[in-house]
Amino acid sequence: HRELEPILSLKQNKKDEFLKTLYTFLGNGGNLQQTMQDLNLSMSGLVYRIQKIEELLNRNLRDSKNSFELILLLESLIVLGEIEVE
């Protein structure tokens, strides 16, 4: 919770939007094109969200160590039923 608190404390719609974006982006190995298609977003909209998530979490999502840690955190919270990513 501590690592994702900046996102988890947002209003519900923003929280859901950012969690889904983060989960999809990490699941696609940081591939912007695939994530853009999966989320049905424009490139500029996706880049804005990624930058905002990086600012909130104070992490570089393109760093493999950060990506691994975050996907592990997300998967753990999903399994525990604490978050849902639709």
C-alpha cells in the first residue's frame, strides 16, 4: 500500500484510470503502442498518464527494476482482493 498510496488515495475514477494504465503498461513491457491500443487512448493521452503516474510514484516506469517491483505489487494487491483492474 505504501508504494502505491499516491495513486490509491486519488478519487475513485482517477485511481481506477491510473491503476489500469499502470497495469496495462507494465503488462505490455512498457510498449506504448500496444498499451495505447489496449486502452483505446491517443498517444498524447497515454504519455500524459504515464508521466503523471511517474510523478505520483516518484519512479521511472521504464526502469526494469521499478517495473518488476510495481507489477509484483499490483498482482499481489489483486490476488488479495484489495484492488481491481478491469
